Amino acid sequence: MLSFGTNGIRGLFSELGPKEAVEVAQKAVSYLGKRIVVGGDFRRTTPILKRAVISGLTAGGAVVFDVGTVPTPVIEFMTKWLGADGGIAITASHNPPEWNGIKICDNNGIPLSREDGARLLASSPALSGGGKVLPLPFSPYLKALSLCSQRKVVLDCGHGAAVRLAKKLFPNAIILNSNASGTFPGRHSEPKEEHLAVLKETVVEEGADCGIAWDGDCDRVVWVDEKGGFVRGDYVFALCIKWAGAKTVATTVATSRVVEEVAERVFYTPIGVPYIAKAVWEKRLDMGGEEVGGIIWPKFSNSKDGFIPLKFLDRALEEMPLSQWLASLPRYQAVKLKLFVGEKADEVVARAKAFAEENGARITAVDGVRADWKDRWFIVRKSGTEKGAVRLFVEGKRGEEVGAFAEKLKKLLLPGFEPGSTE
């Protein structure tokens, strides 16, 4: 049975195939309206799923604006720019190549949450017929982004949708994994540090100003400084807050404390881009972002975008190198664990909350339990994708103490119980 996760629907082709795509599209017409922007990424199954989505939309009487093979942020931007009723991106984002996915946004370009998605899937399918398909150039996105830098950078497109924009934004760039391929032969589609060794080496060898890497559909972005140092997504976010002069921001409960150090006020949300985007929209905040990279900058778009941070980066590098900008931020050390605890997940989260209350923590309980003290914090939450798994994330300024605290928490949270496995 189909359901929305943290951002859209994901599944293997046996679970999310043409039949399911048609049904989702017909229900989207009922839920969103009859003017829908559609696009997709370079995955092998995207063309057939896209045809199925368009078939379902037109069978429901919709006018479909086909923006082609583009990054998801482009689809979301164009939805709002056009004044359409919604947008649909055929993408499984950063997932491995065997996965398929459908992301859906509303008329403001805000992705549908798990709850919004449940209401869409509960809608009756539209079957009026009479729809049509019109081409939609994405040049308005490029015009609004207005970035064409002569800077020497290394871009790792990861064989994903970034290949459509990379050379337009940085004509002099050295580009890695530049051939579009749904099998992601050069590296994993998720731009984690362990997947970016070649990018880090190339930046140093070529004397580039920095390196930039995206996931498959470009809503995530991470950087590498001129010394080959990895810059994870929440530090990208923190630097963008600083460079943009943003004062009020939204982020998930799993994001580094560094964000609190650069913003005047932080609103924490459950895990998932839709919740961040809604918070930014409803509270009229200056910016949104999260640990995995990409930002929401409402002056440009209401969705998370992996290209907008580059506008800020390009200007900032005129002042000093990226490594020096990073040195201006507080540095935190982190430990991340995934514990398979079976049926005890709720019990573990409850035990974490009790420990936090007993020890005077500032508690945020919008998604699991986040407990903050002056020098450290942790979050314990049930996994949204793996049944029976609990995620433990501990952060502080002193690495050895962070590791010791993480081990202490494991023993406190799991007394007399040996987890099935730990990652």
C-alpha cells in the first residue's frame, strides 16, 4: 500500500510502478487542481513513470506543464512561478538506483507532508478526461537564480539532475560524474563524505576554490573547502544564515547546534523537508535548512534548493577562503548510531525523555526527544524508514566526551537489552 514518507512516495518498481503512478496522478488532480507542473530525474524508471503520471493527470482533465528532465527544486520553483495548482517530480532523490519515487508540491511549491499525502491518497481519482500537455521551459528559474560565476570550482554532479545546470552556473568548472545515468556508476547518489573521496582529492590537486556535490535530484548539497575538508549540510546552512543575515530560521530536531549559534531564533520541526518548508511559510521566517544540505530561502523559493546556497558562497569567497569561513563557526563533534531494538522503540524514546527531564535538559519533543544542555545535546527518535530501529544522535564540542556520552546513553536507554545491531 502506497504512503507518503518524509518527502513523497518511495518504492521499488514492483511497489511503485505505472499502475500506481496513474492512480496517484488522478488523485492529485482531485486534491490539488487541474494545472500541474511535471518533471523528473535521470533514473532508468523515470520515463515510464512520468508517462504514467501524465496519463493519469490528463485522464483527470488536467493541463500538464512538462518541464522535462530537471532538478526537483526547478519543478517546485516553476510551480509557484507559473501559478499552477501543484507540481509532481518523478524522483527517488538520494536513494539507490533500484528505487523509484514521486514528490508532490502544492501551489506555493511547498512539498506535501506525510499528513497532506495521506489526504491526497484518500481522495477520489479524477476521471473527467480532456486534459492536455504543454511544454514549459525552465529558463525563469535560471533567470531568478542569476548565477554565472567564472570561479574555479570542482562540481560533482553524481550522474544526477545537476548535469542540466552545472556548466550554466560555473562555465570554468571541473566537472566530475558529469554523464547523466540512473545507475550512478561513479558514486552513490547520496553525497555523504565517504562517497566524495575523488571530489576532495580533485579540489586539492587542481587548486580549486571549493568543491560542490549534489544528490540525485539536487535538493541536497554539500561542499568541500579549498584544503579538501568536508563541509556537511548543516554547516552549509549555518554559513548561508550568516551570509544572508537571516535571523529567524526553521530546521529539524536532528540539526547541529551550530545553527543556534548563528541565528537569533530557531524553530525546530519533525524530520522532513515539508515540515521545514511549512514552518518557514507559516511563521514567515527568513530561512530553512537541515543537516543533509540545501536551504529554503523564501525570497527565491518555498522549497529546499541545492543551488541557492551557491549564490551566497560565490559572493562570500570574494572576501576569504571557505576554510576561513568555517573557522569562524563553532565546531561540534557528533556521534550517530542506529539501534535495532524491535518492539522496544517506544520504550526507548520514553526512557530518553525521562532521563532528559531528570537531568534538567531543554526538551524538544516534536519528533522523538531532543535534549539540550549548555555543552551538548542528543536526540532519540524512531526511524521513519526502518521498523524497529531507533536513531541516536549526540553532539558536543569535545569529541572524547561526546563518544563517552553516547555510550552512556546506550546503556541507560537499553538496560539489560542487547540491540540486534548497531550502525
